[in-house]
Amino acid sequence: MDGTLDQYLGPGGDEERARALWGLSWEGLREKGRELWGRVSPRLHTVFCDAQSPLHQELAGLLKEGQSGVAAALAALVIQAASPLFPVLAASAVAFFIAKLILRLFVTESYELACEAWQKTLRPAQ
């Protein structure tokens, strides 16, 4: 073994070590993980995707406060990646505009799509 956690994880790992460490077989651990995710996933979905949730509103506020910092970091990446090809992007105002556009169009849209896909994986409330 190479001394990493790989020796404890996965079907190729040492089953006896997994049992000693967690008291379960690899399949048992996988099932417990699925059970835990089944319980936690709806709550996390509410926080990340339900606009009516107070926790979602708090998260949205934090993200909005940090959006300028994210846009600035993204603008720096835009400048670094594209300025050799398009020197006009060396102007930070142009790069910042592109970064804000990326955040608005791509990230927001993909976020909504991710929430829709996540919703489909949730078990019906019992």
C-alpha cells in the first residue's frame, strides 16, 4: 500500500481495514453515504435554490457582497488569458465588464440549471 487513504476506500481497498476503521464493508459505507446524502440534500437544496428560504436569502446577500471581488478576480484572469491576443483587454475596465457579463450570463444561468437538475434528484417528502 502507498500510505494514502486509497487503501481504505474503494472496492480495491483492504476490506478488513475498512471494517476496522468504520465497522462497515465498502458497500455498507457507500449505502450509509447515500442515506446521509438523501437526508442532507433537500436541506442544502433549500439553502442554495429556494429563493423564499431565509437561509437562501442570507447566502444570496453574502454572494452579492462578494460579487465585486469575484468579478475583479475573474477580470484579472480575463486579462491574463486574453490580453496577448486582444491588447484592448489590457484595459481593466473592459476586462471587468467582460467578467461581470460572464458572472451574469454564464454563472447565473448555470446556477439555475444546476438547481433544476438537483431538484429532480430529491426524493418526494414523506
